Amino acid sequence: MKVVIMAGGKGTRISSIASNIPKPMIRVEGKPVLEHEIECLCAQGFTDIILTVGHLGNIIMDYFGDGSNISPVTGRTFGVHIEYFVENEPLGNAGALFQIKDRLWDDFLLLNADAMFDVDFNRFTEYHRKQGGLVTLFTHPNNHPHDSGLIIADKENVVQRWLAKEDERPRYYKNRVNAGLHVMSPEILKTDIHTSKIDLDRQLLKPLAGTGKMFVYDSPEYVKDMGTPERYGAVCDDFASGKVKQKNLYYLQKAIFLDRDGTINKYVGFLRDKDEFELIDGVAEAIRIINESGYLAIVVTNQPVIARGEVSLEGLEEIHNKMETLLGEKGAYLDAIYFCPHHPHKGYEGERVEYKIDCQCRKPRPGMLLEAAHEFHIDLAQSWMVGDGENDIQAGMRAGCHTALLGDGGKDYGQQITTSSLLEFAKTVMAGASKNETRCGGNL
């Protein structure tokens, strides 16, 4: 599969870091970010690359050549084949695609050259082939969704709405942001556009929302824009700590599985309406610590209110959207949410018979944890289940996780530790985990 990397931006927001080189040549740990990208692609067999260059593009072309040049950093050839398209005048961030469409006769990857990423591209492209759409967007949660464009998709991952920063958005929404990595069919380049500059998002992709031809690929893998000095500094820190490579789903992941009611939000019995949802003090900070640690933050929650007919699936989605929105406003995010809608006991007025089953996902059974482990390549033995009840602890133990009970009642369900709150867990256990320590036994 060909890879098109757009490397023509001027990088005005980050000019204080480097104004005399193109943004893709800014160095992270002594190596240009574009070289990091090419190394990631090459290691996975993606070696046929087209670079679109503009501002100071000669610096990029001199450095990489046709891909057979020797890297001055590693002393090895880049190991890829590179062609170039030079924008002699600005064409917008998608105009170059229409100029090279005769070179794109099959599905291709379209990436930005000014982001740090380490992604399992074989997994991403295989997903695209299975879906069979024109475009698949790599999407992820981030810690600032309130000022990011949002992608709204249905349960089949078909994009329904594309909300740019300037578009009006719902009060509560899923934290799903376009990361700037795409798999595309060349069919999309048959779109009839006559402007001199072409905007990728607004003119090419956004019109596909609601057509059934564009899908999302949700992933927790590392993709971060380096467009500002602050974000560049964060990328450098993440790379030095090993977080960038660690998040690639080719490698085993570690997760903190979180119960919802009484762990993330204040317990009110059966929560039936989004207006009843309120974050526990300190939870956003706790999840922010988990995010920064490199562990995945995954909610696993029993929701028998679905089977009982007290909350619709749409109503539950609204509650979870509120949870994601409130966390996002405080710089925290969840990598995934799993819920069990089943309840085996019958006899409730208005109950939904199809959910009245004895399932494998309802805690204390470990089904939700096992499903997440399969989807995100999680090492359960290096992960934690954190909750406020016996079902949480039993589910974690059956999945083979470390377990932590929240509360101070002295109850013993076999948990490894007891801690007063999620924030205390994050400040103590996560600090130890970041140093490859495992804290077991006793109270915190």
C-alpha cells in the first residue's frame, strides 16, 4: 500500500522552535519527526512513500533523497522508496492529492508529517478493508476535546456527523477526535472540486458524513500533533519516557479497568437520567494520572437498567457522553467504555426480554474485561480492576488482574489493596506502577 505524507506546511505556530527548517524536520531525541514516522512505517512493511513538500522542501529532499540515503542519525539507509510532489504554490492541504492521483490506483495511507505517532498500521489498514468504505479515519480521545473537531459515528462505526471547531456541538458528546491519519480509496479523488486550494477536512471528508462511506477506527495508540511549542515539549517527554512506542497495539498494553457508579460518579442507586450523573471529586485528576502513566483507562459497568426497561440504549449513551464531556473539560479521557445490558431476573414491568439472559459479561463474570483484552491486546496480569463492590473485585480476580477496592469499610473480598478513593489509588499505585513496582496487600 502506498503512503502519502503531507509535509508542506509552514508551521507558523511552532516557529519559535525552528524557523529555518520545515516543521517535519524538527527533532525529537536528535531525529527529525519525519524520520521517526518513516521508521515506524518501514518496520511494518510500508515502504512505498510519496512526500508532498512545499516550504523549504529542498531540506527534506536533500535529507531523505529517494529513500536510499544514509541517515546521519542512525548510519543506516532509510529502507524505503520515496517520490516527491513539490507544491510551487499553495494548493491547500489536499490539493496535492489531486495532482498525484494518477499515482494512486489503490487504497493508500494519508498521513501528516508534523505529528508524532507509533501505530499498528497493518491493523488499521486491515480494518479499512473489512469495512469497505471510501475512507477510514483514525480516531482517538484526547485531553482537550472541547477545542477539537469531533467525529460522531453510529454503533457500526459509520460517520454520521463531522463537527469542526467552529460548528455547534451537542452539550454532551463522545470524546472522539480525528487524529489526522487516514486510509483512503482513490475513488475519493473523483470528487468534483474546482477551487484553487482544497481543504481536506471541509471539502473532501466532511461531505462524506452521513453517506455510509466513511468509518472511524477508534484506537488508544499514540498520535500527537506538534503544532505548538507546548505540544512539542510534551511529545519530547513522552518519547523519552517510552510512552510513544509502548502505546502501539502491536505490543501488550496495560489497563486500569474502572467500575462506574460509586467509582467515577456519585452513587445514586440505579442511575436512570443524565441529570443524575455527577463526577466524584478528584476523579478527573485520577484519570488524568492514569492517562499520563501510559495505562489505558477503560470503564466496565453493569447496567441492568437496560434489561429492566428503565433506560434506553440511547439514554445510556447520553449518560456516557456526559461522563466523557465532563472528564474532557478537566483534561482527562477514557480509552473505552464497556457495559453489560443484561439482567437474568425476570418480572419487572416494561422489561426487555431480549436482555433477560444469564450472560458472561455481567460482573462478577469477567466477560467485559476479556473482551477489552482481546480488542486492545491487554496483558491482564499487568492490569488492575478498581471498583467499590464485591462484583468488581471478583471480576478482576477471574480475569487475572490486580484488584483494588474503594472505600474504608474494612470489607475483604479478596482484593489486593483497599484505598479510600480513585484519586488515592492513582497517586499511590500508579506512581509505583510507573517504576515497574507492584503494590500488593494492606490498606493505603
